[in-house]
Amino acid sequence: MAKKPIDYSKAVLYKIFNRKNSNIYYIGYTTNFTEKKKIIRKKIKYSTDELYFKIRDCPNEFLGIEIIKKIPKNDKFDLDNIINDLNYKIKRNPRLCFD
């Protein structure tokens, strides 16, 4: 069965962050936020990736996953460039603000 093409015009930026101190762990994009939240919650429990080890240190009641804004784009390349730039910035300033 062929994969369904991704409609990047429905993309949203989201962040995984600590509600208590506002530190952002990760910024990503998805075209299905509800499904992405389920995947992230599962990865937080089971992934051995360094990012998820860091997130596990945050008590669950303070962990937040929310949409930053809609960013409709035409292709994955545009979105990847945006995400790479933002994740570089949050490594330097984990309390990065979004307007």
C-alpha cells in the first residue's frame, strides 16, 4: 500500500516544555497534533534517546506539550529549516519566547 502524501499546509509548530520553569526541551512540527502527542507520551516512557531522558527528569504534572502556531508550508524542506533554527536557539536560551 502506497503511503498517503503529507499535506504540509496543515503543519503546526509544537513545543515540549516544563510548565514550572518555562524551559523548552524540544520544538517540532506535525500535521496531526493529536496523534503526535500520543507518540510523544509513549516515547517519554520508553525511548532511550537523550532528549527523552532529559524530559523524564521533569515531573509529569509540569510537563507540557502544546501548539505554538500554525505554519502552513509547501514542503518538508522549509519546515526542517525552521525547526533546526529554533532548536539551535533553545539550546542557547531554553526560555525562548514566541509571539
